[in-house]
Amino acid sequence: MQFSENWLRSLVDPKMNSDELAHLLTMSGLEVEEVEAVAPPFSNVVVAHVVEVAKHPNADRLNVCQVDVGTGTLLNIVCGAPNVRAGMKAICAKAGAVLPPGADGKPFEIKVGKLRGVESQGMMCSAKELKISEESSGLMELPEDAPVGANIRDYLGLNDLKFTIKLTPNKADCLSVLGVAREVSALTGSPLSLPSARAVTVNSDEVLPVKISAPDLCGRFTGRVIRSLNARAATPEWMKRRLERSGQRSVSALVDISNYVMLEVGQPSHVFDLSKIHGAIDVRWGKQGETLKLLNGNTVEVDEWVGVIADDKEIESLAGIMGGDSTAVTLDTTDIYLEAAFWWPNAIQGRARKYNFSTDASHRFERGVDFAHTVEHIERITALIVEICGTADTKVGPVDDQVANLPQRQPVVLRTARAAKVIGVAVTDEMIADIFTRLGLPFTHEADENGGRFSVTAPSYRFDIEIEEDLIEEVARVYGFENIPANPPVAPSAMLIAPENTRSLFAVRHQLADLGYQEVVNMSFVESAWEQDFAGNDAPIKLQNPIASQMSVMRSTLVGGLLANVRYNLNRKAGRVRVFEVGAVFKRNPEVADGPLAVAGFEQPKRVGAIAYGPAVDEQWGAATRAVDFFDVKADLEALFAPRVVRFNKAEHPALHPGRCATVELDGKVVGFIGELHPRWLQKYDLPQAPVLFEVDAAALTARVVPAYTEISKFPGATRDLALVVKQDVPAQAVLDSFTAAASAHPNGKILQAVVLFDEYRGKGLEADEKSLAFRFSLQDTQSTLQDDAVEALMAAVADAAKEKHSAKLRG
């Protein structure tokens, strides 16, 4: 919302300067984004009367002018403007004037000098040269009654500021100068002068028939017929200035008046060319297949969701949004139909966005416009139209006001004790009553043992007062947010000790960073193709209103975002990428109930994912360059879970290579997956080599084992190696599991401390379907020295178990 400070002060003039006014508005919730001067500083520039114009003797494009600037002596000024002529009133910078900086950034000083041999004692100025307009066609011509010698800053009101305020959606009542003036009056106590106009005499009984067929679209429709106008009349300069300083371009007198009253009181209106309306008007919902050419030149299709104003032949306007081209007023228009209506906000909301544009009218109507004063607003517009465009033959018809369905305001109760508790200030009944009175909020008051109760009925121009908290906000705004003390919390606080068997996700993040990964944060909204490719999810959770077409579903895996991070870095010549993310995924789960942090039917677990691409280590002389592989990332994942031991079982996953993929198991439960990206996704997503990635439950990572003391053995340990030949399809983990089971069942099993696979061999000496696995057993007795017979018995037992379960044989 942009407006002129002078316009605002014509309605309410508080005793404060511009900076204080801007601060006051911001502190009341009307954030002042910018305060801009209407014109840059300049001096010694006045209204001038061009008395005589003669051709320059030495230049074809220059004129020598005799100019009266009110000093009693005519100035001799050389001027090159094409529109200069004798008798015109224009702007003159006298000798000594300092004009706004030019292209070089330096102020331009006017001096007496000679141009082509003729002395020039000043300079005739265009609006562009004074930086008050972009018009550059020549001198800025002033009205004939402009007082010669008057300071141009005073005459044009250039000592003015343009305020731009950023309104929250609930403050639709401040989308007008009157609305802002109401706020200033309430905040400062300064008297408010309401816009007024003389009543126009009705000298015609003509009424255009109107029918409201959709009361859920239009609650009130007010109109008037006016004939024999002069649409070519010039818009007054004062109105043009106010429009321009509010960000509006002057179009024509009729359009300008409509826009002016909208900015003044917040009521959008529309002016129809009466001669182009066919019969009666019907306010209704659109019909499938109907079309309308709008004022902006676009032709749109309407349907049953969009409201229209139609006549007996065609649609004339999109209700509350924009008028149609067929009934637009022109400079040849003589007869008009003036309309102001109340459109229900929910009947306008989203309609303009459907056609990919927004208008001043729709912006106001979808937030709520005063429904009680459409007649007064019609009278205000009528008075301006008759004053500016009226002729001796002008005929003004009566106001036709049709009320179909207006909002019914329900009282909202405010408890003084509740307001004091929420605001944190000991407000009293007297303070609240004063604030409501200043804001123009009608109320009744009653006292009880717990404090006062105010029952407030919102005025017709306020659509933001529905619950008690809305009234508390009004009290806080007028009391002054800056006057509310910033007291520390008074609630008791205690240091809560985190359970010893858990660690925070911050610790997990730090550990992943220590392992060489960098954290990324991706959107939870992803492409639907990602869900299909990386999760095999045919029915993802769709967003009702996605922020972008490629972000239409909620993710159920972190893989898509991590892969996008890799591609982004590769496109920018980063050959080695290691990134991780900690974030929520979203899955359907009918067992989930509503809660403070839960939505019924949807599970939102935290996951930790990481991806590695490119060389295993940065290029260096100490190690040969090789690509990162499954076992590099597997080692990182094992370090992340340590000292807890995770198992890896061969598996299949939609995102991963079927032969290089495993599930991650912890305490017999699957908590994630790890593997190399599937070859088909390498091709689809244009990756030269396969990245390796994992994704695990965050809850599994944050749980940890509490350290427990065990006695260190004083006796020496021993190691034994066991090489077994098994079939190629026998997993090493299965052999290790058989060792563990056999040791648990053996009387000497307690001496087995650890088993590791240290070698795998395929080739000469073995069958094509065989492989050799070599294991190292660490043995130690905590109570006594190891005995050879006990060690040999245990080794024989584990070898027999492998032979029995996996048909293993000792390698010779």
C-alpha cells in the first residue's frame, strides 16, 4: 500500500514529524517499508510566465524567451524545448538555482551565461529535469491560474513523502488512506476528518434493472445511471498528483475518479459505458464455456467457480476482479452506469490467481471490503464525476441499492484478565475501554469477580476480528509493542539430564563431518518421478498446493535429494562429493493418531542418509587413485554405529544395484540400507560412475550402549587362522554366524574373543564355483592360561559347524 503523506495529513494531522509517523505506524503493525521523497532537493525554482518567444539568431532549434518570474523584471532565457510558446505558464530555474544531480551524480547549478552568443539568465525546466516525472516531451505546462513567482515546490506540493507500508493479510481495512488515517487517529488521539462530498441533486428517475441471482457471491449491489457527461474532461492536477504518489497511472477522468475513491476509502467500483449494456444486469456465477475479453486484452474462459456480471446478451465483467472490454468507458462515452458492490471474500479468493494476474479490486475484495457504506461511496464518486465531467445536460439517476446477503457480525468477548496475561502488562478495564473507543469498536462492558468482560461487535470494515486473540492484538497494538517490557521468563526451569543410553543428532552430524561428509539440507517436497525411481512408490503423498510443479509430493526417502546434490556439484566441476542429510521422510501409516507433532494417518520418521561419489580419497602421492566402493561407505557406517555391531544382508532396493546392495540390521531389526546406485539411474540421471549411499533410521543411530566395565585379562592370548573352501554363493556372514553359534554351544566358547575375515581367494587350485575364506580367531581366557587342548577342541568345533551348515572343507 503506497500513499502520499500530505494526503494522509489532510485526513488526520498528528503533531509529529515524518520519521515519528513512520515509526508509529510500524510499531502498530503497519510496517513502513520505505519512505521516499516525491522530488529530490532543488532550490530557486519558480512558476514563470513566458511573455514573448523569438527565434535564436544563431541556432535553428533554440528560442529566446522573455520570461516573467514575479520579480518585476523580465528575464532573457534561451530555451530549446519544442513546446515553448508565448503566454504559457511553465517552470523556471533562476540564476543561482541548484537542480538535482545529472548523469555524473553532481548537482547542476544554474548560472548566467551565453548560449550561441545570446545571454541566458536562467533555465526553463521539464518535469524530468527536476526528477518529478519521467515525462520528457518538453516543458511542464502549468495551469493558467498558477501564481507567477510562486515556489514550485510549494505550488506542486513537492515537499511531500511517499509512504509504502507492508500490510499483513488481516489488515484489509488499511488498504486505503482513510483506513491508515483511522489507525493514526486511534494511536495519537488526533481528530479524524472523513472524506465528504456535496449531495448531488437527482434529476432523473432512470434505473438500470439489476438482479442478484447468486447471494453467496454478491451480498450487496449498488448502482446509479448518469447521462450526458464529458469523458474528455481533464483530471484535476491535485487528483493526478495523489494518484501518481500512490503508484497509480492517470488514464482518463472517469477511470481516475474510480481509482481515487478506491484509494481514498478502500471501496473498489466500476464504471460501465451504459450504451454498451444490453438490457438488465444479472449478478450470477459463470457457466461452463462462457468467455470474456478483459480490460487488459486477455480473453478468459469462466466456469461455475467464477462470479460474473452479465446482461441479457453477454458477460460484462468478472465479479470483483476486472471489467470487460466490451463495456469499457472511452473518451467518447457520455452515459455511464456506476457500480459499487460487496462481494463475499471466499467468492473472490483464488479467482484472479486462476487467470495468473491480480488486480487492486480483487486484492481488496478477497480480504473483505466495507459492506455498509456502498451508498455513501457511490455518492462520493458521483459528486466527483459531476464536478469534473459534468455538463449542463447531465442527468443523475437515483441510487439503486439491492441488499441480498450481508455478513452477520457476532460479538467477540475479551476478558481483561486474559488480555493482561497474554500481553504481559497489567491492563485495566479503563485502558481497554479507551482503546476500543479510539479504534471505533462498539462494545458493551460487564464486570465479574475475575475482572471485566468486553463484548465487541466488529464494524463493517473490519474482517479480522473473529476471536478473543484478535481483540488482544488490538489492545497490544494501540498500547504500543515498544511499551511492553521485555521481562525474562518467570517459569521454573531445570536442567534435564539426557538419558545416558542416547546421543543427540548433533553428535551424529559431527561424527559424519569427521568422516569427511558435508551436511546438506534439502526440501521435503520432491518430484513424483523420484519417489517412483528411488522408493518404488506408486502412490506418494501429494501436496494440495505445491510451491512448484516439480515439488508436488512428499519424500519417503532421502536418496533423490542426495543424488540431486551430487549432480549439482558435478555440473560445477566438483569431482569428489561426500554429503549427508538428517531429515524427516513421510509415509502413510493408518495407525498414527493426531498429536502435537503428528498428523493422523502419516508417519514422519527421521532418517540419516549419506552419499559418496568419485575418488575414495583426495588426490595425493601416498595412495593410488581409486573410486569409492561399497566397502569404503560400509566402513563409515560401521564407524557411525560403533561400538554397536551391525549386520549386512544381501537385499534388493529400487534405487540400488541388485548385486551390490544390503540391508542394515541392528539387534535383528532392519534399520536401513546401503549400496551402489542402480545402473539404470546412472544412465537416466547422467552420472559417469556409480555413487555409494546409505540411509538409516535416526533413532537407531541415536541409541547407544552404556559402557560396562570388564576385567582385563592378565593372561596372554593366542590367534588361530582357519581357511575354508565354500561355494561361491555362501555369504561370509553366514559362515561367521555358524562360528558364533558353535562357540556359544561349546564348553570352551568363552575364550573366543573375536573373529575377522582377513582374506578371500578365487582362482587357481579351486573349482570355478568355489572360493576360499580365511578367518582369524582371537582367543583369550580371563581366568587362566590358555590350554592347547581347549583351543584345539574349540577350533575343531567351529570347523565342524561350518562343514555341517555350509559344506565347507579345510583348504590344504
